[in-house]
Amino acid sequence: MEGGGSLRGKKGRPRHGAAPNKGTEQAELAMHRSARKGEDYLERLLSSGLVSAPGQELNRQARAGAKQKKRFLRASLAVVMFLLIGTATGVSYRSYRSWKTDSAVRRHLSAASVHMTSGTLDGSRAAAREAERALMLQPNNPAALAQLASARVLAWLLYGERAGVDMILGGPLPRTGPNDDAERHLAIARAAIPLARILSERSAPPAPSTVNQYLREARLEIDAALGRWPGEPWLGILSGLEHQLAGDRHAARNDLETLLNRGAKSPLAAALLGDILNDDGAHEDALDAHERALEWERGHPLALCGRALTRIDQRLELDKALDDLEVGIPDQAGPLLLACKRIGLGLIRLAVEDPQKAGLALDEAERALAMQATPRILARLALARVAQGKIAAAQAIFAGLNGHPAFPVEHPLHAILAAELALARGDPGEASRLLEGVHGLVAMGARGRALLDQGRPAAALRELSLVLGAAPGDKWASVFGELCKVHVRAPRIREESAQVARALAPLNQLARASVSTLPRFALGEAYLVLADRQAARRELMASVDESNPLRYRALTRLAEILVSESSPEHSEAIKWLREALAVAPGYAPALAALKELGAHAGPN
């Protein structure tokens, strides 16, 4: 058509924009479906192996190899990823475990430090347990080793607790630690170990030269540590203990006072200072120190024991002292503290005139001190034996103490004990000399009796009156004070029976009110002063039982009366004198009486 143009182009193709022929499209679709079916059929034939075509098998194998290689690479990548994740997880777990262990060790060591601040045996035991738990987690931790060593050694030094101390004393400690806190604890342990070796065995004490070597080692360690940690309370306490063991009580007192004046609230330092002050005779200051320790640590056993012994020395508030010892100090408080407790109980029983229980308590104290003992505690045990009337036992203890660096002649307890033993030898002049400048009620009572034995009753009465002014219930001061009055008044009243009766009335009253026969002995002495031998013999005979701590003197007086009367009962006198010397070996009046009788003192 000419105007509208043809719908098809060249060769009959539809022109652009022309409408498609529906029949043609259906034909093309049918052709494509037939071709696809043919391809599928051919593929089935090839895959079943019925027919083959060149290159088709190679293509199939290539595709299978590619799939296998892909699977291998995928599996390898999974293994690598698993290993990487496992390694990272293992490292993280080990890091977590290490952090957890370090945290637990730090907690145990921190708890050990807190326990050690109390200075009690329970605190040392708890600190040792915490240090052992830390060592179970980290066996070679220097800080834990140091904490364990210091806890064990200080428990041995202060309380006589032997558990674990042999291992500590036998092995060296490292010189350095991982941090400042560990090195501080190591320094404390190294300073305490030489002091513990000094008191290692009572049955086999080290030689004096070895003791001095240990003291030098301890002092070097303490001074070096104080230069680095000047405010460490334990170093100040160890410095005081070292000075005490070296016999320098004044330096020890200065160490402890300096530590407390710096603001350290150390109950142990206050309790140790109170003990030194009480030994010096400053009883009120000693009580203040012990009260301060108990304010900082309620129920501190060393402070309770020290307060009780101070009250016993004061002869005041014995009921409170008894409560402190029986209620406040358990029997598991360590051998040293248990011995102090038993000594205090023994002295209280003697004061209330219960010699049987007193003897049991003092025997228990001596057994507690079988392994380890400090000179101070042994001296107090010896003084208790003197008060009990067991002079030979006191002499044996003193012989073992004599020459110990921690017990020099300048020590107040040394002077008092030596003076008591001089009186038991019949040497009152030596006793007076030893007691010059020694303060305290115990020293004053011994000085008064020494002056009476020297024939100076007026001076003795003045000394004993001072004791009675501070402690009205002191039985010894009461008895010998009344005897001094009889001595002073004897020249004026000897011939006047009424005045004699009035002079003897207080002693008679004391004798009736007393379980002990000590007042009976004083009555016998008073009758001798008044020249009434018959009455003197009667009272002396009544005073020779075990309840009289001066029984050896009563026996000697009875023998002297027989000798002076030229009595034919010499065998009886010799028997009494030998019995007196068995109680108090070396008692000069008994030896002199035996010599006058022409007899020998015998094996005793």
C-alpha cells in the first residue's frame, strides 16, 4: 500500500513498533520446548552411560573435582578457625585462672596482715592459716612465706607456741620479694628468727657466745628494716624484745614508748610496756598501759595477764585479778601465757591461804615451762616458790637464770629474787644491798624483812608501814610489822605482863584468823624477844607444818632453843636442823647450830 506503507520490513520482518504475530510466537515457544526436552534426554543418556560424547565426561569430572576441592577448602578453613578460637579460648581461660588465683592470694595475705595486728596467739594462728592457704595456691609466693614465718616465729616468741616453728627456724628466707609489702614481711620474719633461736630449747639453751651472735644478727636486721619502714609497729616491738633479751630494759621501754607516742595503736606494745613498768615497781603506770591495750583489743590475753600480775604485786583487787586469769585467759593460750596464768593463780591462792591449790597451780606452771621459758617468767616462778616456802626449788631456778643476758643483775626481778634467796641463806646484809634503789611493794616488803633480820626493827617498821599504807591486806607486811613493834617496845614492856599482852594481841588475832601458821612463827619470835622461851617453843612447835613458808626458820629456832638450854635432846635438834637445811640449803643459822652441836649437815 502506498500511502500507509508496509508493516514489514525487508525480508518480511516486522518493523519496529509493529504488533507481534501471535501464531509466530507460539511456534517459537514450541520449538524451544522441544529443544529443551531433547537436551534433557541427551543428558540422561550421557549420565546413564548409554551414550557418550567427546568432552562431556571431562567436564563432568572437572565439575566433581572442583566441588571436592571446594569442600576440602571449606573443611580446612573450619579446622583453622576452630584451632584459632580454641587457642584464644585457652589463653583467655588461663589468664582468668591466673587472675583468680592472684586475687585469692591477695585476699589471704590481706587477711593474714589484719589478724597479725592484734598480737594475740589466736591472731597469729589465724594469720598462719591464711598464709598456708595462699601457699596452697602459689607454693613459692615470697609474701606468703614471709607471713607464715613471721606468724609462727612471733607465736613462739610471745606465747611459746611450737607448731611449725622448727621448719621456719631450719630454713633460710629469701632476701627480696615481688613488692614492698612482701619485702616488709620478709624483714620482720628475718628479724624475729634469731630471737626465737635464743629461746629455742630450755633443756639445751645456746651458749652465751651463741646468744650474743643471735642478738647481733637480730639487731642488724631490725635496724636495716627500720631504716626502710620506720613506722612499722612489728619492727618497733621486735626492737623492744631484742633489747629485753640483751638485758637493756631501759632501751626496750624507750622503743615501746616511742612506738606508742607516734600514734601506733598496738595492744601488744602497750601490754609489753606494762610488764616492764610493773617490774620497775611503777604499778599505776603499768595498769594504765594494760588498760590502754585492752581498750584497743578487748580481751587481749597478754594485757589481761599483765594487769592481773600488777594487781597481785599491789596486793589489791585480788578478786578482779582472779577473774582476769580464770575467765579471760583460756588454757589453750600457749605455754608461756598458761605458765603466767598459773603463777598468778598460785600467788592468789597463797594470798588467800590455800597452800594446797597454790602448790598445784605452781607445779602446772613449771610443767608448762618445760620446753621454753623467758627469764622474766622463770624469775616470777622462783619468787612464787619462795613465797610458798620451797627455797631449794627457787634456788635451782635462779641458778639456771644466773648469767643469762636477758636477766642481768640490774633487772629488778633479779635483785628481788637474789635478795629473797640471801634472806633464805641468812644473809640480810646482802639482801639489803641488793635491794638498794629497787622500787615497788614486793621490793619494799623484802627490804623490811631484811632490816628486821639485821636488828633494825624501827627502820623495818617504817618500810613495812609504807607497804601497808598501799596494800592494807598484805599478810606478810602485817605479820612482820607487828613483830617489828614488839621489837621496838620490848625493852620497855618486858617486865609488864599487861603491856606484853597488849603488844602481842595483834599477832594473836592474826594467828587465830589465819590458816597459815606464819603468824604463829612470828609469835614465837616475839616471845623470844620478850625472853619467854617456853611460850616461844610452844608457838614455834605449832608453826612447823607445811603451811608456814618460813618453816625452815621455825625448825632452826627450835634447835637453837635446845642448844642454848644445854638440852640432852641433841638428836632431836640435829634432826630439825637437817630438815631445815633440806628446805633451805645453805641457811647459815642452821649450819652454825649444827657446827655448835659438833655434827655434820649430812648430804643436804
